[in-house]
Amino acid sequence: MRGWGTVGTLLLVGIGFVLVALWVNRLVRPDRARGAALTSYECGVDPVGTGWVQAHIRYYAYAFMYVIFAVEAIFLFPWATVFVRPELGAAALVEMGIFVVLLALGLLYAWRKRVLTWV
């Protein structure tokens, strides 16, 4: 039961830290928003109309491609650590080869459909 006292103390300290941070924020924030604080922010561009601007689909395509290759990198790091083990070497190599080939096929498809050209 000795551990529960430590957990309780840490929980109280954490809650106290959050409450103090919120209280300090309330003390230093401005009371009312005026002027430019009431406009919508669009990456340094002056807002037009209601503030909603349609983004070009290419931004989403590049973001999606980034996510795909970020996930690939996340899978490559653990694979590299397992690959050195003698009992998993050949099987791990074949599995990762299939994974990389499928991603390369997806990249080739996007390139052939001219999704990656910036015009």
C-alpha cells in the first residue's frame, strides 16, 4: 500500500500544477479581444470574405504522401533492429521487401497519374 501514497501525491501535484497554470493564464490574458484579434488567421494572408478559403487538392496529396512515408520509416526502424537476429534474418528481409515494393508501387502510381507534379 505504500505505493498508493506516492501515486496520490503525484496526482495531487499534477492537478495542482494544472490549476496554477490556468490561474496564472487568467491573470495575464487580455480581457477583451479587439481589432485584429477578431479576424480569422490564414497563414499571414489577409482574410477574404467569411474567412473560409478552399485549399488546393495538391496540398492534401502531398500531406498524404508524407504520412505514408512517415509510417514506412516508423516500420523500418524496428525492422532494422530485428534484422540482425539470425533466426529472423531471411523472413524479416522478405517481409520488408514486400512492404517496400508495395510502397514503391504506390509511389509509381502517383507519379504516373501526375499527382506529384506542381503546376
